[in-house]
Amino acid sequence: QGQFVESGGGLVQPGGSLRLSCAASESMFRHYILGWYRQAPGKQRDLVATITVSKTTYYNEAMKGRFTISGDNDKNTLTLQMNDLNAEDTIVYYCYAPDSGGSWGQGTQVTVSS
């Protein structure tokens, strides 16, 4: 059983927005840095953004200013608000706690196309 369940992906036009969500266990939100990652087929997985337990955020420079990571400890939900999407954002997005040793989820596909 996966520890991370991503949702919210889909088809969006260039310049549009999407909001991704990730459900995880309470212990993940209470004890670990959480992050969004993305990976294209046959390529390495890239970090998009992270958020600490104290809500400090970090962004990949390529997405800074367009993406916003947030976490709701009460709902155990991690969110990625993505704005001004372009074709290069067409990729599978994953959430994960890099220090947890847990299993990766299935990810959610984002497709940016007119």
C-alpha cells in the first residue's frame, strides 16, 4: 500500500493553472520534509519544491515564481499550485518525503497542450 497518493493532474492549456494534491500519513507531515518531484520517461527525477515541518519552502529555480508548495497538517495533504504552465511542464509529478525511506506513489500526469 502506497504512502503517497497524488491527484489533480490533467490536461491544461498553455498559460493555465493546475493544483496538485498529495495525501500522506500524519507521521509524514509531522516528522519529514515533503517535496514534489517530476519525472519524464527515461529521465531522472527532478526536484520541484520542498517544504519543511516548520513550513520553510525551497523551489527549483526553473519553477520558482510559478509554482507554490503548501502543506495542511490537519488534512495531511500536500499541495502544489502551478501557474503559467507550458509544454515543458508536461510530465508526471510525484510527492515524497526524501528522508522517510517510504515508497513512491503512482504520480499524477500533467499535460500542457492547446
